[in-house]
Amino acid sequence: LIMSPAMWKWTCLVSHLLLSTTVSPLGRQQPLHSKRPFISFTGDQAEGNFNHLVVDERTGHIYLGAVNRIYKLSSDLKVLVTHQTGPDEDNPKCYPPRIVQTCNEPLTPTNNINKMLLIDYKENRLIACGSLYQGICKLLRLDDLFKLGEPFHKKEHYLSGVNESGSVFGVIVSYSNMDDKLFIATAVDGKPEYFPTISSRKLTKNSEADGMFAYVFHDEFVASMIKIPSDTFTIIPDFDIYYIYGFSSGNFVYFLTLQPEMISPPGSTTKEQVYTSKLVRLCKEDTAFNSYVEVPIGCEKNGVEYRLLQAAYLSKAGAILARSLGVGPEDDILFTVFSKGQKRKMKSLDESALCIFVLKKINDRIKDRLQSCYRGEGTLDLAWLKVKDIPCSSALLTIDDNFCGLDMNAPLGVSSMVRGLPIFTEDGDRMTSVIAYVYKNHSLAFVGTKSGKLKK
């Protein structure tokens, strides 16, 4: 998600508000223009925009990914440490980067745009991935941002050549008795031969280990990755998958995406390109990615379709919302923001909707689809990955809630859209960001808008 600097001001503010709830009760309704001024942080204007922000849930320290900088801030937004990540001599056409082999392309001073920022709690380090050198990552010590490692010698160390800050999303899956995994999802910018669009990587304990960021499994035929076929680009030349959000829940890892597809409008013989929002699900333990499933998601209110995903956040239902939804208070709820329509990804309309999904209901839809496919009904319905329709194959087996796929009927697409429940719409100032949490059984959502306003 790309935001203007004004939008990032509210992001820093929200972080402070959420941290403050541990000491300041919100039971009394107070106006947002209370006497205590909002706390803000302004970086070096010459360095450009802020890109990503993560908060250490144990200390309240804030890590801010910017252009050429990583900042560590206190909970009241005072600078504690900075780490410089660029600029450096580079050329986006160098693959592998010139730091590995000589590049014939002209090198110029190039900014390093932070594309991913993750806290690895188990090893007390920050994973900071940038746009330099085809998207390599640094591992920084949380205390002082000292560089623990910077793998760049192998092709799996280059995550993405895209220079946009919203092009990569990562989810860490942690284990108590073995190395963690990092699921990486990224736009590939027309370079599927270099970069998988989604993969799972090893997070070794040793930040300088040879296997850091290596694929969890990789042999001649199977790997822990999904690549976009080159044939897809002949059908949709600018095809890419844009990853808006990711999380883990139960036995699965999920990503929320926006991707183009070709459809035939009713009554038309020609196809047109639209954008479809989809949820992607993978089993945490699936090294061959046979569990890959895509589900279209969207929202509708008063006959208006909201189909372009802008932002999302996973929260618990809470007792009050759970009762109205018919679920348990600890059930996972997805808060999502969609803008109106389906056709204009880069210039979304200002009309937008805040919608909620019960994750269990999405999983139930996936299970129904898996069961029908393994009865031999329909096709795999994943046009961009298979290019042509492939019939489902019949197999006698039981498919429960945690089924992780076989080397048949995979990867799989769900054709029918799962619709969210619209709870708020905004017609003039497009919503662009959302976070949510439960306070005293109530579900609270903070929404950021295009103009930099904050709605609670």
C-alpha cells in the first residue's frame, strides 16, 4: 500500500494511540481535539517518504522504514537509532546485481526504498528489505540496528525487482524447536523467470548462515514457490499480482491480493481487463505448495459493487460483534477496505467501503470447493496459472478443515465470490488503511483516508 506523507502522519499517530490504550482507559468518550497535542515525527525531507512501520509489541518501540533509512523510535516518537540503507550505485537491469558479478549496464546513485519491514521476535532482529540490488534484505539487531547479515550471493536472495514500497509482503511462521519460515509474496514486474510471486524461505538462527532465505524445499521438479507462467503475459501483458496484506491463522498462511484478469461483459463478444481482489491460502507445512487456493472477495451495498481492495487487518471478533455475526469472540475477523468498481487499480474511485469477513466462513467455502473438485466436478478455475481450464480429477478421500492438498487438483481457484459485510461507506474521501482491535468486548476500527484524516 502506497501512502502520501500526510497519510503516514496518521499512521504514526495510530501507533501511539494503540500503545496508549494500555495505560489510558477509553471508556469515557473524549473528543479527538483534546488538550493533549498529537505527537508526530518528521524525518529528513530530503530522504523522501516513509514506507513501512512496525511496533515491537514487547517494548513499544517503533521501527520505521523510509527511503535510504531505517529509524528506531520510542513510543513517544523520539529517535533512538537510525540505520542508513542507501543510496548506492545500482541499475535495475543488473541481474544478478553488480555486487555479485560485473554488470554492463551504467550504474548510477540509486535510492533504497524500503519494501518490507518485519520483526523476527524469536531472534530479536529486524528484517528490512529494500529496492536496491533486485530486492535484497538486511537483518538488523533490534537493540541498535547493527547489521547482523545481508545475504546476496544466491539467486534466492533477490526477492523482487519492483521499486514500489507496496510490492512485497512477508509473514513469519515461528516454531519452538526448529528454524522459522518466511512466506514472501511479491509483484514480479514482468520478470517471472527471476522471481516467484509467492514462496516460503528458511529463516535460520544464524543471520549469516548460507541457507538464509533459501527455499524451504527445492528440487528439479518441485519447490516451495509459485511462479507466474510466461504464457500468462501473452494474454495479459501487464499481468502481476499485488499483495495488499498477509497473516497466519491456525494451520494456514493467507495473503490478500489484487490482480488483473480478462472477462467478457454481459452481451459482449470481446473481453476487457478488470481487477479482481482475491484471498490466497496456503498450508504452513506445505513444502510443495499443493494447498494453494484462491478465492475472489468483494463487497456490495445498495447495489454498488466495491471490488478493489485497498487495505486489510486481522482482528478478533470480540463478544459484542461475535453475537451479531453468530461466531465466537475469539474467531478471526478480517476488516477490509474496498474502493468502488473493478476497472481502475491505479486511480481508484473515491467511493469506498469498510467491510468485514469471518475467516471461518471463507475457509468453509474453500473446503466446499475442495470437496467438489475431488468429486471430479468442474475445472481448477485458475486461469492465470494454468492458462487453460483443467478438469478436476476424482479421488476417494476425506477432506476436512485442515486438508493440505495433493499433487493433483492443485493449485485451485474458487470461482464464486465471497462477499463481505459492509459496515461503513465513504463517498468523498477514499479510505486507504485500516487497523482494528477489541476493547472491553467492543470491536474498534481506525481508518485512514486519502486526505490524511483518521476515523475511529
